[in-house]
Amino acid sequence: MLGVKVNDYITSTCKISGIFVNAGDSVSCGDDLFSVESQKMSKVIKANFEGKINYVNLVKGDELIEGAFVITVDGDVIEKSDDIVVEHI
């Protein structure tokens, strides 16, 4: 199982503005996962993995918590991402 975290530079200032996946969804590398926004930025976070989503720990309007897993997935990492960290858990 993989755990997905958001990189630190995003968590310090952003709130969840949209959620595009649910538990049970299959995702491919490049698919939109969720979006974040701050006063100066809006960004869509994309998958760098493929597999099946197990759990989504995101609520629209909530602030991101540094170091927290926001999604768990059964799958494989396909490429490096500047926005998310994917770890085996």
C-alpha cells in the first residue's frame, strides 16, 4: 500500500479547493487527484502513480496538514513528483 503526502511548500499555505477522486477509483499517472489554493496560487495535484484508491483523507475547505497522508492507494509509483511524496506504508 502507498501513502500520499503533499510536499511541505504546499501544506504551509493552502486549503483544499476540490477533490477529484474517491475510494474505489482507479487512477493513472497524470490523473487529477485534488486541487489546492491560497491567496496567490491555485494548483491541481496530479497522480504520479497508478492503482486503486483505498482512502481519501481530504475535506474541501480544510487546510493541508504537514506530514499527513491524504490518500492511500494500492498501486505503483510511475514517476517523481515535485508536489507529492508517495511512500510505502
